[in-house]
Amino acid sequence: MRGESPSIRFESSRYQNSELLLNFAAEKLFNVVQLSTGAILNVTITNFDGFSTEGMLITKLQNVGNVTSEFGVQVKCTSPISPVEGKAVYLSPQERTTVHFPLYAESLDSESSECSVVLKDAIGQTLST
């Protein structure tokens, strides 16, 4: 089946509910992962307002490769910033995007904290920090 382009087409001139069951042999299925290189262009953190425990980390990313690909973005901050959930972004070749991460301080004390941003490719290899 490799090299073939199987297709299925179903047309109807009316609205209807349809259920279609497709069976495939597992050895005939494969997954293609597009890998591309990416870069972190900029990272900024907005100032936390007085007596506020909320801020925002903003990072600008670019797919500097030649194929559309998925990238993982992780943010790691020291205490007192709470853990930050990572995000997945899909970028076309040479596309740039801005990703926002809300930051939450666990206390109102004026402690300092450091955050780092890590950009990973579709299989988890680190591309940029």
C-alpha cells in the first residue's frame, strides 16, 4: 500500500446522520512527524502590579525551518512563581508567533524569581533556551 493514495468519498444531497466504520491493518498505518528548527526571538515578563500575584510571560517564537511543524514551549520559574503549564504551537515555515503564559506568585512578598523558556521540537529535542 506504500506509495498509494487510498481515498474514500461519500456524498449526500440531504442532511443525515451517518456512521462509518473503517478497519485497517495496524502494519499498514504509519505516522509522519515533521521536524523543523525553531528559535526563541524574545522573552519579556510584565511587571506584577503592586500587591498582585499575577503577571504574564510573553515569548516570540519562529519556525526557521522549511516544513510546518509542532513545537513545545516550556516555562520554568523559581519560587515563589507557581509551576507553569507548557504549550504546543504549530508553525508554518518561517512563521512567527507570540505565546502568552500567565504567571502566578504564591505570595505577595517582594521576592525575586527567575524564569527560563525552553523550545522543543515535535519529538522533544531542545532547540533553544
